[in-house]
Amino acid sequence: MSMFCYQCQEAAKGTGCEIKGVCGKTSDVANLQDLLLFVTKGVAWWSQKADKAGIKNPDAEKYIIDSMFITITNANFDRNKIIAKSREGFKVQDELIKELGETPKNAPECAAWRTDSEEEMEEKSAKVGVLSHKDDDIRSLKELLTYGLKGMAAYAEHAYNLGYNNAEVNAFMKKGLVASVDETLGVDELLPMVLECGKYGVEVMSLLDKANTESYGHPEITSVNLGVGTNPGILVSGHDLKDFEELLKQTDGTGVDIYTHSEMLPANYYPAFKKYKHFIGNYGNSWWAQTKEFESFNGPVLLTTNCLVPPKDSYKDRVYTTGAAGFDGCPHIPERKNGQPKDFSAIIEHAKKCSAPTEIETGEIVGGFAHNQVLALADKVVEAVKSGAIKKFVVMAGCDGRMNSRNYYTDFAEELPKDSVILTAGCAKYRYNKLQLGDIGGIPRILDAGQCNDSYSLAVIALKLKEVFGLDDINELPIVYNIAWYEQKAVIVLLALLSLGVKNIHLGPTLPAFLSPNVANVLVEQFGIAPISTVEEDMSKMMA
């Protein structure tokens, strides 16, 4: 095989991509991402050693966060950027060695290997991937841990961009990466570390929630416009609110309108962004529909993070990337320097030359039900539960994807009893957020908390209800979990829920290919994780 990757839900044949990624990445890019992860583990090893010696190197911690994010699904397809990042990793390692003043003899290969040759990097990249771990169960646990760390890094980077950092989260990321190259660890050591990863997943989502709300205010219940204006526009996709803020400021008064797409939809809920009159609303749907929606938008698109689908030639010149995102041939907006904002002038000037967006839908959708807003309605919610008006909350958070089998989630939402309420976050909501499901006593039956990291809000809501009803166990609440996953941010959300004691989660549309039969059995036996089946069967189980 020319590559091997099974980190996302769409792994070929349900086992792994061996020739080209279903996501669109070529085999050489896939292998170079494996190499970047290999180098990053070396940085983590040296950085952890420096920590123990009392030497702090913030550049190393930021490098780990950035590099892990680059290797996440549908973020970066640019081989040159990935190679450059690996070379940067060598420099970071050498700086740490210099600060330590020694070269330990027991350094693992990832902390000792160096080259300036691109050819040698390509040769090495084919040897350091997933299958370098021979034992199926050990490989499964190490990959589960690694994918959780990738999701953690994504959230840590968004918080970092807003000036928020958590030393304990950074330390655990290093601990987890070092564990992934420790050949002495067995199942008994790795399984607890996977669950510990979930604990720090809660921490990093709490950190990002704090960063977002202290920077932009708590999300408010908001009706979001789905139509278009008459001015040219810029469509913003991804997750990074700092990028979104800076673009809003730089487009103010230019005659260029701003729209959100996919996971940027929740930007509409934040008070700080509502003052911008040229912020029109949301255009389009989930990430996988972008090949049609970017075409019809007519103006340039800014990808602040994943999920990027390899663009068609017809609009490729209109796709701009920034941060961890990248695609060969697409213009990339550089990082901030010396505390100054990113320079979005190129994409703004491009937009001025484009036609206004082609309207693809009209109307509004309502969102903004993050924890602060829902807890403000707590009395109303509790009364609805006590009176029997609300019998069940159904958490349908997570990711969307291309597979036709994901129509299951639309059908499931439509078939839910009218005394049930959906709690959602992440792009999975696009399977049902435009359905007309009505309300229960003024409480909408679809409560959208926001982006995938806002699954934290759903956990806060559940814990608050547990407290209000005086329950000892979160699983005694009238809440069931039907989670969709696609990539690694969903993995850290799942591990976070497990760390909070949540059991009996239904996971779909398929179980992860990276779970060995034994590891999958542990998750089933200890936590009751189950794959989805049919709408009828799952409805019967969950609504019982």
C-alpha cells in the first residue's frame, strides 16, 4: 500500500485508505503528515524533559498545538507547508537540546532523527505511520489517544489565538504524545491514559468556552438570516473566531458583506459580532456541500480551519486558507506578527471584483442555546420536565459527512416523539436544523449550542439538570445520546463525555476503524457504547 490512514469515519471500506484518502489527500501528503506527527512526538519528548529540568519553552508548546492541528482530517493538503513544519520541528528540538545542555542517550528515534533532504523525509514518512505499531490492541489505544490529542490541539489553538492557555492541558498533550512512542506501555497503562485524555478534553473545551465568551460575550438566542444581500461577499468557514473578528473589522465600510458557512454559523450568536451591519448571515450548509455552495457564492471563501474539500478549478482561485488550513495553489494568509492582526487585504480586494452571492435559500434558523442561555431558561425547562411536557432530551451532537447513511439522523430527528427536545452542537446539526419541529411551551425542539467545541455547553447543561433534580448519577437524567462522528475533534468530545461518566452512547454512522475488536469490546462493556442500527430499533431503545 502507498499509504495508510484510518483516522476519520470515511476510511475506505471501513478499514483504512491505502491508495488515496477519501478526504482527497494524496498518498505523499498522507505520509508527510505521518512524518510531521513523528517529528512532533520528538518535540514533545524534548519539551517534557525540559519541563522536568525547570526549563520552559512556549515555542515548543505552540509548535505541538499547531502541528497536531495541521494533521487533522480535511485541514491541510499542502505538502510544502507540511515539509516546512517538519523542518521547523527539527529546529525546535535543537533549541530544547541546547537549553538542556545535554543529549540523552535514551532518546527515541523521533527525538533523534534529522535531515535537510526532502527525499529522505519522503522515504522516512513511509515508515513511521500507523502500521509501525505491530500489536493490534496497542496500536488501537495509541491511535485513539493520538486522535483525542489532535482534537484537543484544535481547541487549544483557538483559545491560544485569543490569548488563553492552560499549562495542564499542554503538559498532558506532551505526556500523551510521549506515551505513543513508549514501547514499554501495555493495555493496562494506555487505557487509563485514554480516559485521562477525556478529562483534559473537558478542560480544553472549558478553556475555549471561557476564551470565546470573555472575548465576544455569551451566545444569545438568535434568528439567523439564510438569504443574501446585493453586495459582493466573503464566505467564512471553519472554527476560528479570532480570524472572523479581524476580517469583520477590516471589511467594515468597504462595501463587502460577510457570511458564515458550516461550523462558522454560531458566530451569528455572539453579541460582539452583531454590531457589524455588513455581517449578513449564513450561506449554505455542512462542509461537504462546499463544492456546490462555494461555486454559487461567487465571491472568495476564507477557510480558517478544517473542513476543506479539495476545491474545483472553477473556484480554486477564490479559496483562501489561513492558520492550520492549506491547499497547494490556494492563496494562504500568513500568521499574525508582533501582536498585529492578520492582513486580509488581498481577499477583500478580490471580493470587490466579484458578483454578489447567488441566493440558494431564504428564511431564518434559530440558534444560540449555549449553556448560559439555556440555564437562564432553567426554571422553564425544569417545569416542562416535571409536568411531563418534555419527556426526553436527545443529544445529537458531532459531525456531518458525505455518506448517504447519514440521512439516518434526519429521519431519526423527524421520527422523535413530540415531547422530546434535541440538544446539538457541531456540523451534525445540518442534518436536521432546518426541519420544522415546532416547540414545547415556547422551548424550541432543536436547541443548537454552537460549534463542536460547544459540546461542552451540553455537558454543563446536563450537569446542571443533575444538580437541580438532586440526582447522584448523570445517567439518571432523561437524556440519551445519539452522536455522529467524522474526525478527531469528535473523538475528544466522545472521550470527554466518557470522562464525565456518560454511558450508553450510540455512535454512528459507523464505529471507528481504529478500534480493534478488543478495545471496542472494552468500550462496550465499560461504557455501553453501541453502533447505530435502524431508526426504528434505536428509537425503541432510546425512548424506552
